[in-house]
Amino acid sequence: MRLIHFVLAATVMGGVGVAQTAEARKGRLESSRPQSAEEAIAQAEKALDLGSIGDALAVGERLQKTRGLTKEQQQRADLILARCGLVTGKYDTSVKIFERLRKASPDDNRLAEWHARALDGAGKTDAALALFSELASKDALAEGDSYWALAQLERAKGQEGAALKHAQTALEKPIVLQSDELDQAIHKFINELTPKKK
């Protein structure tokens, strides 16, 4: 009798396992269906905006190998890789891509902001400072990362008043890879530059 219950239970459980496996396989197949270039680009852009750099980078690298992209799609794919480079430390590659993209869209402040960050990362601090300063004077920087980079460059040049102001602004804007360590570093920076009351 126990053997019959065991066989019956195993059969039922096996059936559930098969059903679950089929569902899982179906989900994988649906998620791995071929994407259009437009869908892949939109997916990578969304991943970047959400801070999922690894996902964006994987899609961006696949897009670089894709043939037949329109000019606009190729520019968007290049922008994805350049933005990923800002986070992964591939600044020289990002600088080259941003220079090319900015020639096509010289009035795009977002491209200019990212270009300034790439220049800073690549050690081209004078060019980065000039570009950041121009954008900040127009209140055209969108990310806290950019204000933070600008504040550090200004402090290195002895512009402590401007550095303090821009570090404070960095805390008011979104930061791509926000962390407690970064937050503490910015607060420490602000405390060091805040005039002490006598």
C-alpha cells in the first residue's frame, strides 16, 4: 500500500515538475525571441536610465556587431557604449565617441555633459573644467555626478567658493551610482570648504 502511495505521489510530483519545466522553458523562449534593433536599443537605454549598466553594456556590445542599423540607430548604439564607458572606466573610448556625436549635435547639452565627464576621467581636466563650467553657468548639468566632478576640478584649481556651491548642488541632483561612501565623501568635502564660524 505504501509503495502505491509513493508511486502515485511521485507521478503527481513528476507531472508538476514537467509542467513547471515546460512553463519555464516557454518563458525562456518568449524572452529570447529575436528583438528588433529598435527594441534592443530601447531596452539598453532603459537599463542605463535605471542604472543597470551590465545589461546596457551587453546589449550595446551586441548592437555594435549588428549590421544594417540606420544612422540614427547607430548613433544611439554608440551613445549607449559611451555612457557605459563613463561607469566602467573606458574614458578614452567614450571621449572619441562623444566627440563624434557632438559634431553631429553641437547644441545637445546632455552630450556635452557626458563628454565633460569622459574628458575628466581621461585626465583632460582643463578641457573638462571648461566644458563643465560653461554648462553649469547655464544651469544645464542634469546629474549630480557632473556637479561633483566639477566641484573637485574647481577645488584643485583653488576655486573653493564655486567648488562648495557645486558640491552642494551635487547632493540635490540624481547620481548614477549613488552609495553611502560617495554621499559621505561629498559631505566631507562640503564640511572642509564651509567657512568656520569664529
